[in-house]
Amino acid sequence: MFKLIAGPCVIENEEMVLNIAKEIKDITNELGIEYYFKASFDKANRTSIESFRGPGLDEGLRILKKVKEKYNLKIVTDIHEPYQANIVSEVVDIIQIPAFLCRQTDLLIAAAKTGKLINVKKAQFLAPWDMRNVVNKLEESGTQKIMLCERGTTFGYNTLVVDMTSILEMQKLGYPVIFDATHSVQKPGGKGDATGGNREYVEYLAKAALAVGAEGLFMEVHPDPDNAKSDGPNMVSLNQLKSLLIKLTRVYKAVQ
């Protein structure tokens, strides 16, 4: 069964995070999906300086550790600075490298040296074959525990497009490729002081990615996306997740 990395964009509060984790775990257990809980302790690349960033490293990791222990879940979170790698590795199972930072050599080296699985998002400005250099940096730093993630490509102003052949191109690098179904429908900076998006297209892009052969999906999920503190326009509503995953499971099984 495919892997699903899912959770809220950012940790807004402990109660919400625990509730989302439990509900997604229940859904994925029922459907037989391999599930990893994801949330960010800090959104360091928000459009506006006024935007909510999260609880910070210490408090964020405390909450993620509680999710891990209470629900026996594997945890994913992203880092933005090299010093965070070792600290985060004490809690998480997958360290995620944000798309904007995927060429930051020191960040990649620090993540690789933790020995954790590294999920690297392809930058919006890179061709899929350019990820060879990212992979080389990680391999030369001592790891082959790598996943690559397609999340759309910049197309003019405030717009992303997805070339599904990107998944096939990155698979040639020898590592699993997952598809970020929610960030791929973003309108970066499209609201002036925040990012917009079209969540109505998440289902269709996710189906296409699995049909092409992606090994997993990344989705940001929230109980009330319209009032989320980050990435609301492109997040999947928690109450619609089960029906969506049922459809996606059918596609995955058909392809396999």
C-alpha cells in the first residue's frame, strides 16, 4: 500500500494536533495505508512577517513526541537550519527538507548525518533531473535513506503546474518518489500577503500521480481549512479525507 504523509501545515495547538493525528490514524488503519504524521514546528518561509509561524522548536518537538508516544505513529517534520537536524532526529522518523532549501548543502549534510530517512522536496525552480545534485550531496554525506518529493513547478507569477513525468524522471535517480498533492495546488503569494490555492484540484492531481507510479502521497489536512493559520486554501478538510483516500486507494490498487 502507498505511504501517506499527512497532518496540519503547522502546529497550531496541542489539542488540534492530537485530534488530527488520531482521526487520520483511524482512517489509514481501516484502509491499510502506511501513515506518517506531519506537522511543522516553525514555518520559516511565510509570505508575510506578520504570518503565524508555529510554537517553535522546543514546544513543537514536545507536541510531536506526544503524538508519537500516544498513538504509536511515525513522525515527519521539516528543518530550516543545520543545527536543528540532530535535535529533531531525537523525535522524528523522517526529516523533511523544504523545497526552497533543497540545494542548501550544509542543511543536507546535517540531515544526512542523523541517519534518519530524508524526504527532500524538489524546488519549484528546479528541473527533476537537477535533483541528481541533491541526491549526490546526501549520498556523499553518508546516507542512502532518501525520498524525493514532487510539489509543482513555477509557471509565471503566483502559479504552479505539475508535470507528472517529473515523478518518472526522479525515479531514475534510484529512490522512492512521493507526490505533494496539496502544495502542488498552491498559488504562491497569490493573496498578496499570503499564499492562495485551489484545493478542489488535490484529488485529481493525487490520482494522476498514483497512476503514474508515485510511491506515496503528501497531504496537509485540517479540520477547518478556511480558518487555518497556514496554507488553508490548499489543505484537505479532515472530514473529507476518508472519502478521498478510498478513491485514491482504488487508483493505487488498479495500477499495481
